[in-house]
Amino acid sequence: MSNIGSNLLGIPETLLPEDVEVNARLAAGDEAVDIAAAFPSSSLGWALLADEAHSEGHVVESYAYARVGYHRGLDALRKAGWRGQGPVPWRHEPNRGFLRSLYALQRAAAAIGEAEEVDRISRFLNDSDPLAVAGIEA
């Protein structure tokens, strides 16, 4: 039996609340920049901006957007009861904005040669959910 994705420490999962308005605006076709401006506390808009900047070769901007999404996600996690450790599962859709921001931050840090940040974020992402990277890259 595999332990991948198992919560071996017994720490409860943190499940962020659904972002109904953000999802509705995305479904309506709103741009990432408009989502981030209208809902700055949502990690998803920042993650989308980080992905756009990265795809356009704007690594520093991608890093900045991802860092904002990461910090806004930490705020949301703490508000949801997270105490600095424990699972943040990818399978729970509302967690994906934070996890995507974390992934984008790791990717941008690697692009600018910030090796310590890459290692730290890689551990954090894996500790949050070992299956998140595969989900993000799929």
C-alpha cells in the first residue's frame, strides 16, 4: 500500500471556502487582471496572472504575482484554521488558487536562480499535497 498523499501526522486537512464570486466571474470570461483587482484576497487571480506573465516570458512579474497569491493564500489558510502545517489537498477545488500560486512561485524562483526559495517552496508544496504538482501540470 502506498503512503503517497496520506496524512501521516494526523493533522487535519485545511479546506478553504468556495470563492463563488471569483468562479462566476471566471466562468463569465473575465480576465485575470480584472479578477485580481476585484478580488485581491483571492489567490486564484494572482496565480492566473503569474501563469500569464510566465507564458509571456515576464519572469520577474510572474514571481511578484505568485508571491502575492502565496501570501493571500496564507492569510486565507490561517483564517480557515491552518496552523502552519498539515495537508492542503489539491482535490478540494478552493485550495487550488493557493497551490497554483505556490507552484508558480517555485517556477519563477527557479527561473531567477533563487535556489533556497525553490527548495523551501518545493517542500511546502509537497507537504501540502504530494499530488498537487501532478494536478497542476496536468
